[in-house]
Amino acid sequence: MNSTVTILIAISLYFIFYFTCGKHLEKNVVKADEDNETPAQRLFDGVDYVPANKYVLFGHHFASIAGAAPIVGPAIALAWGWLPGLLWVWFGNIFIGAVHDYLSLMSSVRYDGRSVQWIAGKIIKERTGYAFSWFVLFALILVVAAFGAVLGKIFVAQPAVPTAYFLKIIAALILGVLMYRVKLDFRLATIIGIAMLATAIYLGKFFPISLSYEVWMAIFFIYIVVAASIPVNILLQPRDYLNAWLLVTGLIIGGISLLIGFDTIQIPTYTEWSVPIIAGKDTPFWPVVPLIIACGSLSGFHSMVSSGTTAKQLESEKQGLFIGYGAMFTEGFLSTIVIVSIGVFCYSIMPPDIAETLKSSPANFAEGYGNALKSAGGPVGMFSKSFSMASHTALNLPMDFMIILASMWVSSFAMTTLDTTNRIARYAFSEVLEPVKEKAPEVYNVLSQRWVASAIPAGIGIALAWSGAWSVIWPAFGGANQMLASIALITCAVWVIKILGNTRALNVLIPALFLWVTVTVALIWYMFVAIPAFMESNPVQAIILGIIMTLMIFLNLLLIRDFFLIWREKPEIRD
């Protein structure tokens, strides 16, 4: 397949389905109305509920949902060949991911910016919502631990990246003052912000910051507590608006490079149905692919962002489609660029002996691709080097600078996910404390205070990253993430059919049930195939993973039971 044709197909698919399926959801299912007051307007508090310009909010939302996952997952999934992973990205985006993200956002907007787990408790069963809240809090702590550790390693390995990032933070704070205090013309403020962003990336190369991993963990803890507690318009909104321009720059460069390059994808179209990805065991494409390719195709974490921060900043219901639905398609396009760029250039960036072995047959590619990833510096290294080679070949851009740009791209999104996750964890922590509110109001007031409620999940997450214990439960996070997606989408299906009265919303119900079946079977496979393999090398790790999997499967079965019970009568909406 030609890279140009593949990119054109992706652009066409996203354009067509945005203006058909997306507009149908907006007009006929949600019935978005710009005259309806949003929570950001009605409940404005200057801290969490703050209306944002739709482009600023798009930047925040996309940077928060993306992280490094749209790059890492597709890069690993290439062991199956380039076509299976690409088809899952497109299928997941169009029929599941975008529907999930948009409905999670709009249902939250209709419930005063409440979380999707809170909504589940109101429209399904109270016990479901409460159990869901605990599960969400646990998953969010895992995100803090995982992204903290990943970022710590990047900052230690590439000292120029933290310099550029923290200079960007300063630029974001200045941009926030220009936009919200000085009230500078939005276009002029944007130009100044972009100039500061470019300067930050340029200066990072000349003033690297070299610190130990442990020092970075301490800095991350302080940073995410502060970022999760201060008003969103001071840092999050302007910082993520700058991230959006970083994204746009990367997507434009990558998209144009692959469009005009007319390069042939070199790796096999398809290798084998089962490849050694998880625990060295043969991993079948279905049902396990959603545990490998998460955010690039669909992700339960997106519902946490949609109903956690984005719903509290939406200025108009009519902007929900652009932000919720559009950001998912943008993320899918990013994953498309990852797959195509690696598919074209991966042989060129790895040692010749490894490249020759991989080229010999699809079976050898499947078996040896894991070692190839390691030789390139992991999935992020494979992408950044392939991306830089694509831009150098097509546009003659300097490879060293493009590698730094791609690394900064990934790091910026990962850091955004880290502090946004902690803000959402603050909300989730307050929600699970609700039973304490009546029995011990003083204790509740202390623990739910925003600085305390930010510090507790941040402390646990960073402690896991610091000790290295996060790696014990990280292999289960893919399952936790997609379990969140199935639960959130089923909750949205109940909302659409039972509350909005759209009984023919099969485009919501069918993807919800398909995802539930897929993830449930995948977790069962993980329980009986992957965990026994872990038992041989690390019994403690296997036991912890077994407990996590058991709890997730129990929650999943509880949810689906409550889901079918709710059809008997219209749910009672409790105050």
C-alpha cells in the first residue's frame, strides 16, 4: 500500500463520518441546543467551572486524552502487520470511540458536569455508580503512576525535553495572563503564544536539565498537586492550547510528508493471527487488540476527561461535537500517521541484521518485532525516528531537530495527561467520600478540600512510580482502561434510550454491547493465559494481577446485570 493513498483514505473517512454519523448524534440523539446554559456558565466558580474558547478547550481535551498511548499502542500492534492495527484504529474511532467520547461529554453537560460514574449511579443503580467510582479512582492512580514513571525516564534520558517543557509552562502562564487578564485580541495572543512555544523548544537544546529519576518524581508530585488545584484558566487552558498548536504542527508535518512522499509501506500487511506480544505468549488479535491499541482507537479514560474537566468548561452545547467527537478522530489520525510512518521507515532505522531478519518472512517479522522495538528505543523511539525520517525525506527537515520535536510532542501530552488525571482523581476521591459526608462532615470537609484531595491520589501514584511497583500492575491497565470504556458506553446507552427516549439508538447500543463482549473475553484470556505465564517468573506480580482482573470482571458482570435489569421500568432519577 502507498502511504499517500492510506493518508487520503483516513482523511476521507474522518471527514465523511464526522458530517454524517457525528451530526446525526448531535441533531437527532443528543439534540444539542446552543440556547441551553452549560454547567460552565450556570455553575461558574472560577476554579473548575470556567467557560473556555472552543479552540482552547479542544487543545486541553485532546492533550489530556492522548498522552503517549496513541503512539505506543499502534507501534506495538504492528507485530500483527500494518493493516489489522490500522483497521482497528479506524473501526474503533468511527463506531465506538467517537460515540463514547461525545456521549460521555454531553451526558455530563446535562448533569451539571458530573462524572460518568456518578451518572451511572443515578440512571442505573446507586451501587453500580459507587462501585464504578472506586474502580475509576484506582485506575486513575495507576495512570498517575504509569505516566509519572514514563516521563521520569524520558526526562532523565533526554535532558533537553524538561527544559523545553518547563519553558513552555512559563509561556502558558504568560499566555493565560494575556488572554484572561489583559484581554488581548485572541489572534494576537495566539501568535505570541506560538512564538514563545517555538522559542522554548529551541532553547531546550542549549540548556538541558540533568536530574536523577527520584528528584523528578518529587518535582512531579508537587507539580501535579498544584496543577490539579489551581483554577483551570491559569495553567491548563493556555498550556493545552499551546499543546494543540504543537499537535497541529506535528500532524501537518507528518501528514504532508506521507502524502507527498508516495512511499510504499515496507512491513508485512498481515503476519499472523497470534503473535508474541503479552507475556511472551501467542496473543490473538481478537479479542486482545483493545488491550494493546487503546487511546488511538477508543479509551475509557476519555470518558473521565470528558465528564471530568471538559464538561465543566464547555461554552456551548453546539461545541461538544467539535471537541468530543472531533478530538477522537484527530487522535485516530495521529495513530494512522504512527502506523504509516513506522510501516514505511522502520527497516531504515534499525540495525541491518535485525532488518534483514524481519524482512525474510511475515512469521519472522512477528517473532522479531519486539527486539526491533527495543533496538529503536521502544515504541516512542521507533515513532520519533520514523517521523523524523519521513519529514527529512519528503521536506528535507533536519532529523535531529525533528526527533526532539517528536519527543517533546509525546512528553507534552504525557505530562498533560498526568496532571489532568490527578485533577479528575481529586473529583473521584471526593465522590467516594460521599458516605462519610453525613456521618463525619468534618472529616469529609478536610479530605475533600481540593489541595488534600489532590495530594492523596498524587502521593499514592508517585509512590508507586518511585518504588517501581507500578510495573507490576501496568500490564493490567490496558484491560482496566477498556473496561472503563465499556462501562461508560453502556451508561451512555442507558441515558440515550431510557432518559432521552431514543429507543432506536442502535448506533449506541450495539457498539456498547460489542465492546463489552470483546473486553470481557479479552480479560478472561488474560486471566487464564497471561497471568499463569507471569506466575512462572514473578508469583507476586501474578497474584496482584489476578486480584485486579477478578475485581474488574466482577464489576463488569455487575454492570451488565444492572444494565439489563433497568429495561424493566424507567429508572428513578434521584436528587
